[in-house]
Amino acid sequence: MDWTDEQNKRLTDLGAGPDILASHFEDSAERNRAFQKIEAGLAHETGDKIRRHLAEVRRPELVVLREKLAAALVAAGFTEVETPLTVSRLHLERMGLTEDHSLNRQIFWLDRNKAMRPMLAPNLYYLMVDLLRLAPHPVSIFEIGPCMRKETQGAQHAAEFTMLNLVEMGLPLPARRERMEELARLVLKASGLPVDECRLTTEKSGVYGETLDVESPEGLELASAAMGPHPLDAPWGIDAPWVGLGFGLERLVMARAALDGLTLNPARAGRSLAYLGGFRLNV
Ligand code: ATP
Ligand code: MG
């Protein structure tokens, strides 16, 4: 006999290892006694970890990662931008997100013409129109910030998550593929992930046609990347060759934790009222 679903969830939440989660029991009385004992032990340890977080660590891993990524990208010649958290219907439509598109059902609308941004790309496209006119090419910019999508929340998705989107426009056409891979490696390295164990795979995407996905050693999607010229460029008036990569920061934190045998989910790695420093507060 195994843990009940509820017990399993609670033990996972408290950071129980795979050996505890795989326990078997003769009957439910034995199991429930074991649960009480293990839960109390884990709750005690979690309390210690939260106190240690308050005394020593003091900052969310995601925020520290954000700063590391920004520093690495600025050192590589990129300029950081901050754009509005909202996006207009017109700009979403320009991204190909018209009524019948599947991602369109995931948008949090504020009113008829304004939504919480589900991605950073439209705002970056918008800035690029002027920057390509004003500055020598290539123009390299990035933004790191919250995005929102209606998701069936679970092991890999949260409604609020943090995206890093970097774009380089006006680079030589033949250099794109290699540049895309070079930038993917730069982000993986700055995130403390083993670059050679992460996979780059090709996939079809609704918005971008053919895209390149970056996967963690466990096969978790960390990023999707695309190249232009691209059919979506014309509505923005852009005709320069480009590469763009969008990473989920919670996923980068999860992949990093997995190296230490820790299973996180985006809710635990990101903005939260339930966890501090990745540790459950209601113990
Ligand atoms: P998935 O296929 O995993 O649902 P996606 O392909 O829809 O992701 P993209 O549009 O490619 O997502 O977004 C770029 C990156 O943002 C993803 O590779 C992922 O790391 C991250 N991401 C996207 N949606 C979420 C979410 N709901 N929660 C956490 N991270 C997300
Ligand atoms: Mg993707």
C-alpha cells in the first residue's frame, strides 16, 4: 500500500526525497502512523530551512538569477529594457494571436483592448522599429519580467511566470543559427546549468513557424528560440535578419535544483505566498 494522493502531495511539498515517496506499507494504519512521524520531521526541518533563509540567504533565487543573467547579457553587448506589463489587442494580433489562435484563449484581458502580456516579444518588436533606425546594426536588447497566461497549472506551468526575452536584429543572415546557439549557451552557463547536457531541438510553433527549443538534462523545456526574416515581421515594418530567445526563469531555477535532486514547480520557484526560498510556509 502506498501514500494517499493527499499524503503524497503534502510530503512532496515538504521536500521529501524519492525514497520516502516510494515507501510501501502493510496496511493503512501503519501507513498513517508513518505519515504523521515523517510529516512532523519534515515540518521541523522546513522550519529550520526557513529560519536559515531569513538569517543568511535573504533573497529569492529567481531575483539573484535575474541579476546574473542581466550582467552576463550586458557584458555580451546587450542593452536591458523595461516595457509595460500590459499589451494592446492590436499588438497581440500583430503577433499572429487572432481570435482562433490557441494562445489567444490563454490571455488575461483587462478590457476589450488591453491584456496582461503573455510574452515579451510584441513590446520588443515595437522598440526595435525605432532602434533599428537610430543605431548601428546589430541591435541587441533584452527584457526580464513577468508574463501571464491562463494555464492548467501543474508541474511545469504557473499563471504568472518570469520571462527572459533577448533579441538581436540586423545581424548577417548566415550567422543566425550559430548566434542563436551561442546565446542559448550563454544563458545556460550564466544559470549554472551544464551546457553540454542541455539539448537543442527543433519544433513547430503556432506563432513563429519553426522554432528551436532548449531543454534541460531532464527534458524540461527551458526556452524557445526563433529566427527572422519571418512572416510576423512585415506588420511591424521590420525586414532585418534576427534571432530571438525566450527563457522561463522559473524553469531555469527548477533545472538548477534538479541537479541537486530537488523537484520544484514554477509556483515554488517563482512569486509565491505559499513558499519562502522554495520552502513551504504552512508547517
Ligand atoms: P510549454 O510548451 O512548456 O507550455 P510554451 O512553448 O508555451 O511552453 P513559450 O511561448 O515558448 O512557452 O515561452 C518561452 C518560455 O517561457 C518557455 O520555454 C518556458 O520556459 C517559459 N514558460 C512559458 N509558459 C510558462 C508558464 N505558464 N509557466 C512557467 N514558465 C513558462
Ligand atoms: Mg515554447
